[in-house]
Amino acid sequence: MAAEKSPRGASPGSGRPWHSAGCVLTPGSPNFLAEFRHDLANPVNHVVGYTELLVMGATERQATELHVPLQALSRCAADLRRHLDEQLPLARIRAQEVDLGAVHSGVTSGAEALLAQVSQLRPQLAGRWAEAEDDLAQIEQAAHRLIDLAKLIANGKA
């Protein structure tokens, strides 16, 4: 399996510097886990934002049948954010007391839960609300990014 590439082409798992969130990172450097946490937080924050847009849009459209599945999607996003806050607080990163196995497990299961919710919502929105379909695509993309990042943890690259 080929190593994943960052947007600028360096491999996060290679031990060489790589680019992430506009910074050059070197695995094993003191700031690496803090920046990696930032990389995990970005897609989670995207999911939270797009979910909020979906909930507001459903309320405006009076699409009450979407409230329950959208609230489930919102809970998944909140659970992922809470997981990162619990597993990767800066104090634990600085003390190098991070359980990467727990981070991997929570990120993977949270992203998979997001994908399951998106799969359930997609047929309800098909052809009916184009903006919501686009928002779901963004959520799905963010969930896949989270899974890719979790794979780096599982492979010992983070």
C-alpha cells in the first residue's frame, strides 16, 4: 500500500518534513502531535459547520421529517469533537501522554458513523434539496479524510 501524500507531495509517514495546514511538520518533532491534532480537528469542524447548515435549512424549509436524522448526524459530529478534546488535549500532547490507539479507534468509529448517517440521509434529499446534497458530499469527504488520517495513526506514522 502506497504511503499517503500530503497536499504538497511529501509523505507524512516518511520521517521527512511534510506540509500540513500551511506548516512544515517533521514526525517526532515536539509540535508534530499538536499539528496532527489540528489536521484531525479541521475535518471535524467542517462536519459540525455543514451539519449546522443542514439543520438550519431543514428548519427553514419546515422539513420536519429530516430533524431526527440530522440530529443524529449532529450528535456524530459532536461526539467526534468531544473525542478529540478528550484524547488530544494540549496538556497531554506536551506531556507525551497520548494514547494513539484510542485516538485511532475513536476517529475511525466516529467517521464511519458519519458515513452511515450520510448514507441514510442521501436518499431523503435526492433531487429535492440540491444545497443539502452538496453539504452531505462535503461531510462525506471530511469523514473520508478522517479515516485516512486515522490510518496514519494505525500504521505508526503519526
